[in-house]
Amino acid sequence: MEHKHKATLSAGRFAIVTVLNAVITLAEIIGGLLAGSLGLISDGFHNMEDTLSIIISFVAHLISKKESNERQTFGYQRAEILAAFVNAAILIAITLVLVIESIKRLGHPQHINGGLMLVVSIIGLLANLFSMLLMLQGSHESLNIKATFLHMASDTLSSVGVIIAALLVKYLHWTWADPVITVLTALWIMKESFGVVKQTVLILMEASPQLDLEAIKQTILQQFPEVVGLHHLHVWRIDEHLIAFDAHINVKATETIPQLEDLYQRITDLLTKQYGIEHVTLQAECQTGLDETLIHHQDTSH
């Protein structure tokens, strides 16, 4: 069975977002230096890291499209999972640095050119918002694209925060507004990024998706009288879409090979329709394993 990715994004969109982020980086760093705004400078470096993350995401996106082969029999879909993990982890590290720097800045306020800061932050907001909208396509179906989208969303929120801070600095001279808004934005970004990290780690650790394995066993036993036992069951995710299922089934000794093939197909159809499991591997046995538990526990004492 051939499994294809559901989420695709054109090279043109990735290229546009990359160029936009590179331009924003230069504008914010230069603008930050001229305005004396640490907020703009840090946002500029944030965008610089995002440019790198977009490149990582795009390369992983291309690799994931490669056909399966003898070395990668399940294909290269997990390249995107790795990229999503790296990008989300980097984003968490950046937000931690921003929180620390913001706390430091609260105790050491500095003079800021609010007018210049406002102009540059508005330009950054428009570019980041456009980039975010470009990455929206596919962000709900691919953890890799979602991680990149979160980078764009964090930049957009940062730009909004910088604009609000610039207005408060320019008209009310509230220099503390910049670090406070930065912390609030960082906390939201961190929460979203932890969600991506958690999902990717579970997939990379081949954790079972949220399926009731005992219920699956009982369904098979009830729906197929030919099956008298089920054990040595493994369920895991290849990527965020494809669920793999492997199990040993005990059948009556009178079953012929054509009957077993038909049984395999009917079980596969049921698992796909009822549980969304698309990759099913079954091994038929008669008496072997009848006394085993559902999950096979390997002996690691040696």
C-alpha cells in the first residue's frame, strides 16, 4: 500500500517566506541599532533564526516526499517530524532567552526612539503577517509546517507587542511596556511549542496513539469467529498521519492459506474504517502464544 503525504506546500511559498524573513531581519537589526531599541534588535535576531528554521523545514519537506526504498522501507516522512522537533525546541530556547532579557530590562530601563521603533515594527508586522498567512496552508496537517507556522505566528505577535510598546514609549514614556509584552507573548509561544515537541517525541519514541488496545482486541475477537486469540500487539505512528499495527492472531488449524488471506484483508478493512489504522501486519498462529498477554514484554535483564 502506498502512503502519501496529505499536506503539501509549494517551493515558491517557502522561498517567499524565507526572503521576507531575511529582509525583516536586516530592517529590525538596523532599525533597532538606530532607535536604541533592544526589543527590535532581539526581534531581528528572532527573525534571523526563523529564516534558518524555514530552510530546515523546507529541506525536510522535500526529503519527506522521497519514495521508500530498501534502506527506508517506510519512506522519509519522519524527516518532517525531526524538523518539527528541532524547530519547536529552538523556539522554546529563544523564548526563554527573551523572557530572561525582558526581566533584566525591567530593572535597567533605557532611552528608546519610539517613533523609529514604531515605523520599523509596523513594517515587520505586515511582512510577518503575510508570511504567517502563507504558511497557514498545511499547518493543521503537518507538524513540520505547523512548527514553521508557529515561528511565523510568534514573529507576528512579537511585532504586535513591539508596536504596542512603541506607542506606549512614544506617547506615555512607559519603557517597561516592551519587556512586559515580550514576556506575555513568549509564554503563549512556549505553550504552543511544547505541544509540538510533545507530539514529535511521542512519534519518534514510537508511542502508541490514543487507541484502546483491549477494545481493538475484543472487536477483532467478536467480529471474526476464526480468530480465537490475539497477542504480541504493537501500534505506533510512522508520522502524524500513518498508524501502523502489528499483531499475532491465533486461528483454527483448519484455516487454509486463501482463507487466511481473506481474513487478513477483512481485519485490515475493519481496522482502517473503525480506528484509522492503515498499515496492518498480521501473523497467524494456532497454539503458539495463546497464553501470552496482549502486549509482549521483552526480557531486558541480560
